[in-house]
Amino acid sequence: MNKLALQRKYRMAGAILALVGIVFASLACNFGIQLDTPTAVPSGGQAQTTLVVPTEVQSFSPTLTVSPGQTAPPAANMPIAQTSLVDLHNQLNPGVVNIQVLLNQGGATGGAEGSGFIIDNDGHIITNNHVVDGAFQVTIIFYNGLEEEAQIVGTDLYSDLAVLKVDKLLGDAHPLTLGDSDQVETGQWVIAIGNPFGLSSSMSVGIVSAVGRTIPSGATRFSIPQSIQTDAAINPGNSGGPLLNLSGQVIGVNAQIQTSGTQANSGVGFAIPSNIVRMVAPMLIQEGVYQWPWLGVSGGSLNLMSMKANNLDIQQGAYIDTIEPGGPAEKAGMQGSTGTEQVNGIPVPVGGDVVVAIDGKPVNNFDDLLVAVAFRKPGDTVTLTILRNGSRQQVPVTLEPRPESTASPSP
């Protein structure tokens, strides 16, 4: 089995961390996940980079400008025709940019590059946080080769998103439309436009190979839920660029690729869903930061062994293994594991609460709990339906902002 690896300045060992707060081994995957990490190059050199569904969607949906003489793109589920792909590239490419950054690395100046896309006529641009992390200069190169310096307006480590701003859009560069990632389905045709290996304006085609994936954020011990998996080729340099449906709408921000030791596409890429962009980007523009809610638990999904060890008659739910000291869950009286039981020679945690619903909505696995909490706000009170010692209980929990200490890699 391959090791789980993030070839970034951080290496994530063990389990993937939940947005609600902590590591649980059952979330770990036995393959490599690689972030499009900026690569240092000598000053003046060309850099290459290796390579969230709100309960209430905010009104932040820039409108795609259709150039004169161009027709509207086809519906997202229509068969692909050569002419439609040409039209799509011609229409959408002016909304995609190349991002080049300068970094201080050990006293020397290095560089990196990635991709991004324009979201409004004010010059705001979306990319990945890891593309611009540590940059002291950011240059936007538009599709026509014109350049403009950009300012970093705001960044969010937890969703790996960043918003940049240029004073003006050069040429006929225009914003792209944000689609609704809740409507994305497995098997849907998608395209990616970006700058793989520094090759600007490149387009690749594929399908959505899965939805609802949970991927690591890279710089924190929290994960990004509802991510989109695709087999459209995503390679070093695609980071921060758009994943689009055939209607020309951005449904995700390309962020990671799954590899087996090679720094190139292996047929599995991941995009941060557009509805997380809808939720996070407005706050980054207004305040420079986004505040995520925090429950303060770690756990995993129930399986056959945990069902047997805990004498349960169900195999669906979110098992709570540990409670973060001083966190919202502890204050609400939730209970983590009290010990372990051997099942076929394997120690299995026992005694922890099992969350089976949140605000009346069923929780079938730990990801369900992760998603439900992630799209609330700090200060919201949620009612968890739990199983404890064979009885069903209702536990109200008031969510809090994530503590600053959680913004660092997990020890």
C-alpha cells in the first residue's frame, strides 16, 4: 500500500482530519494525495507548482460575459462535440489567469506559479491558498499575455482558498460564473483550464468520478468536505484553476491530485466545491478572513467491528472517539471512548457516543457530521441525537470558532 503523502511544506501522517476537529484513523486512505505545492526556483527563473455546500448560499455569483458572436455553451449533461469544446475554450479562457509569485526561501528569492480565475468585474481572483502562501509579490498573467500585479485580499487555510485583486482587468478578460456544486453528479462531463507545467491556457476534459469526498486542507489538521473527484487531467500548475461544467460554470477549484509516487496526473484529481467558494470568498473580500465553526470531537464512521464491540444494533452513525478538552462538545456533556474491546485481535474503541442525527437530519457516517457542522456558523446551537449506553438522547451543542491553535499542522 502507498503512503498517504502531501508533497507540500507539511506532511500529513495518519488519518485525515475532520472539519469538526480531529484525527480518526478510519478516515485515512491508503494512497498518496498531493497538493499542488509551489516549487522554489532561482530569482528570475520560471516556476512550476505541483499541484467548500452551505445551508444558506450567499448571493455571490459573478456573471460570465459572453463575447460578441459567441453562442451560449451546451447544457452540462449533453454529449461533447468538438465544436462545443472549441467554443467553450474560446469563451472561458479569458476568465482564467496564470499566477506567478516570488518567495523568500532561506534568504534566497524563489518563485512558484499556479492558476486562478476571475470572479467579478472589480478584479477579484480566486486561487488556492497554497499557491500564494508566503509570497511577497504576486503577478497575474492574463490569457493574452498582459500582466498586472495583484494584492492578496484574504486567505483561508481551512478551505485552501485565497482571494487576490488586480486594479483592472486587461484586454477583454472577464469573470466566470460560479455554479452550484450541490447539483454536480458522478458521470457528468467537466473541463479544467489552467497552466499545467507552466503551459498557459491548457484545457483538459474528463468526468466527475465521485462527489462528496473529504480531502485534507494541507496546512491545518482539518479537512475540506464535499470535494469533487475528477479524472480530467490536473497536473502541477493547475492549482487554483477552475473545474467547469459544460454550461461554462465553475463547479470547483482544482487543488489536489492523487499520485502513486509520480508528480503528475494519475487519473484522480480533487476540486474544492464552488459552494465553499460562495461561502468563503465574500468574507475574505470583506474582512480578509473566514471564521469556521468548531464542535471539538474526533471519531469515525461505524462499521461491523465497532457495532459488535459496542453492542449496537445499527451500523450507521458517527462514533465519537475523543472529546477536545474545553471544546463545545465537552461543555455539552458529550462522551468519548472509555476503553477498547478486542475484535478478532484488533482493539476497537468502546463507550463513546454515537451521533445518529443532527437537528433531526440522519447522520449515516462521520462525514455527514463533518458536513453538517462545517456549514453552520460559530454561535449556532445544534441538537445532536446520540446513542449512549443503549438509550437515545438529545444533546444541544453551541458551536464555537475554531481556536487559533488548530490552525497549525497536527502534531
